[in-house]
Amino acid sequence: MRKEPVILIDVPLEMGGDPYLTPVNDSLTPLDILMSRMQELAPLDRIVLCTGRMRYHSVFNRFAATRHITLYPTNEPYIMKRIMAAVAISRADTIIRVSANHVFADPEMLRILLNLHSQHKTAPDYSTLLNAPDWISGEVIETFAVQRAWDEIKGHEEFKTIQPKAFFNSRIDDYGVLKHRAPIRGTWQMTEMTLATQEGHAAIIEAIRQARNYEDITFKQFLV
């Protein structure tokens, strides 16, 4: 029997704690908001927060301890190995990976993506949405595909920081890669709403402050 998917919230190694853990409203931080949104998809024991181990470890450790979530700190530079190790304890067959930079990753979009992935007759290794940006939709990856990818690239420095999306899209003849189309219409107002950029960070904070309830922020408000 397949285990329930695990949600991996991934903090890039180069990022510190401030963008994620500085309170915005009512002592809530951007990472709190992302965690709350992801709980619409999975319970806390199926959510893993992956961070760097050294300089910023203590602040993320306090966050994880008070929110009762699994923290996996690592300075592993190979992204594929980092993903594989972070979810190993959960023994999940399927990973829903969301960057911690993407506070507005939408549970509805992720649920659509997961359903398309799991119900597809070809049993894909990797799935994304064609008509939704990464900061809304995330990615779904089979754990065995991450292991296979790591076995392929380990020791090759040029693949150290390659993202799963870039890797699997470059190996479509060797892996089952699917790009699904979500049932949405409209044009996205922003192409990159992320804590990793100054513009994206400002837009995220402003949207949180203007929202009556941050849980009501959905992908629909970013469409025109």
C-alpha cells in the first residue's frame, strides 16, 4: 500500500531566516502562513521543513519545535540528495515539493496537480502544471525517481544545484515527465511572486497585510 504523500517545504541554502520568520500580521510570519496553507493538504506529521544547518539553524529549529513539525537541517549542496534525505524519514512514495519562497503556493492548485499526477495512466515520475507559475503550483515527484536521479548525477559538479524541474525536463526520454493543464483561465498579474526577490517580497507582504484572512488568499486573486 502506498503511503500518503509528504510535503517538502524547502528553504534554499543561500537564504537566511529573516524573509521567512519576520512577523507580518499578529505575530504571524510568512512561513507560518505557508505552513497553514499546506495543512489543507496534509497533517503536520506529513510536512517536512528542509533548511541549512549552520548559521540560521537555531531560528528554524525554534520555529519547528514550537509548531511541532519535522525539521531536516542540512548543508548538502546537491539539491537531489537534499530532497531525498529530507523525506527519507517519512518513507513517502510521492513528494509534493514547495519552495519556502513561495508563500502563496495554493492548496487547490497542488491538490489538482497531485490528482492529475496520481491518476494518470502512465504513472509519471515528475509532474508540474503548464499554465500556473511555480510560486502557485509547486511540483510532484516520485521518491524513487529522485533516488534514480541522484544515482545518475552524484559526483558530477555541474549538476550540484540543478533543480528537479530542469533535470527531469532534460531527461524526458528516460523519465516519465508530465506537464498538466489546470482548469483555470486568465493572465497572471506577476510572473514571480517570491520571497527571493525584492519585488516579490514586497508584493507578498502587501498582499498579506491587505487580506482580511490570509487563508482566503487564492490563486484567483492573481489572475486578470
